[in-house]
Amino acid sequence: MSLASHVESWHPGPVTDEDALPPGPAAALSALLDLPGPAAACGEPLPPLWQWLYFLHWPAQRALGPDGHLRDGRFLPPLPDRRRMFAGGRCEIGEPLRLGEPAERVSSLTAVTPKRGRSGELLFVTERQEFRQHGRVCLVEEQDIVYRSGDGPPPSHPAAVDGTAVPEPEGPWHTRLRPEETLLFRFSALTANAHRIHYDTPYCRDVEGYPGLVVHGPLLALLMLELVRRDAPERRVRSLSYRLHRPAFAGEHLLADGTPDGDRARLRVATHREARHADAEVTFV
């Protein structure tokens, strides 16, 4: 049975969530990234994509599946032995969210697209989120999530993690990170992400076929956006898009670098073995 046949009648409706946007999560991510202080205080703009620290759901433990994800959820497609990968997204920022001010998020499903990839049949699901404060739409985000059935062949990955090789920068903006187990654990906690590929090494290797713990896709995206926040603090981001191409693993040396070009900037994350684990483009106001 094809993956598309499982979702022919799957049409979940939109859902609305609220969050007070307290300063604690933003301060915690700032500490995780070894910033000298919180990236934003109450009343100040929340950096792009830092909304991922908010509007979190903490389901009952019994609701989780063997991979740590929810067995069932409004925007989780009803696939057998479902495997999930974060593929990328886009964000339009009319005005940034302000920390410490109540906000509303309206989530809806916008696209369900079956495709065939190197590892077999895949299902691309796009979720749209509108974020509002004081009755105004501040930003609109779309996330692309890829699903496959556990019955299909797993993607190919390196046999072992090389923690010695260091990639070289291409652009004038660059920063380095060598994520360890504790960093991945803390980021999972900050984003309410119980996916076992980020903290359970035996599960990673024996079930999912990875050589080690997988670095979160959202963490790669945030690492790229940190270049903009650090190296162009006077520029306000109007829109951004990012794609996640190949997983990176705990212990590898990651390089995020970027090249400004007028009202745009091109960004990427590399290791010694891949020039672009992730890439992004940012446009400025």
C-alpha cells in the first residue's frame, strides 16, 4: 500500500494555541549557545526562529511511540511505522514577536505531497503557523516535514563519526560548534523534543542506522541565523528560508558561515564531509 493511500481522508483542521512568551526559554537558549547574556529581555524583539522555544506541548508519557514521538497527533500523518525528518521551512516577518507579551499561534495543514526519494517513498507535509500579538499577524512560518515508513530501506550514512577533521569557511561570517551529548540533551528539553535519535545512541545505531546521535535540524537552522544576529545586528530580517540536506552528528566539527549580498545573505552549515548539511537565505528590511 502506498503512503499516499494512508492519507487520502486525512484533513485535520486548524488549531489555536496561546503563550505568554516569558523570558526564561530565551535566556536558556542564550546560555546553551554560550552568549554573554540573554539575546532578548521582556519587551524586546525575539530573534528569528526563537519562537520554536514557545507554544510547546508536553503530552502524557503513555502517548509517546517507540521513537519518542507522539503516536497520534493532529498534524502527524497516519502512516505505519512512521519515521520523521525535518526538511526545512520559510518565515515571513512583518514585525518580530516581543518577549514577555502574550501571543497566539494558529496552526494549519497546507500541503501533503507524496514523492519518491533515494530511500523509497516519502510523504512531505507542510504545516503553516501564524503568530499574532495584540491582534496583529507578526510573522508567518511554514515547516516542511518528511515522513517515511519504517518498512522502507534506511538512508545511507557514514559508518563512524570523525571528530577530528575541521571544515574551512567560505564566507566572511563564520562560527564553529562541536555539539556534544549534553548540548543535544539540553536543546531537546528546550524544544520539548523526545525523539530518541538526539539522546539514545543504541537506538540511533541499531534501529535508525545512524553512526551516532543526530544534531537537531532546528539547531542547525538557529546556528545559521546566529551569524546574522551577531554579524549584522543593525539589520532586521524580513524573510528567511532554509533547507536541511544531510544529518550531522554529535562530536563532528560544524561550521556555520555566511556571505552578505546587499539586502540578502546566504548561509550554510558544513562539516569536513559535507559542504551543505543545511543552507539558508535571509532578506533584510
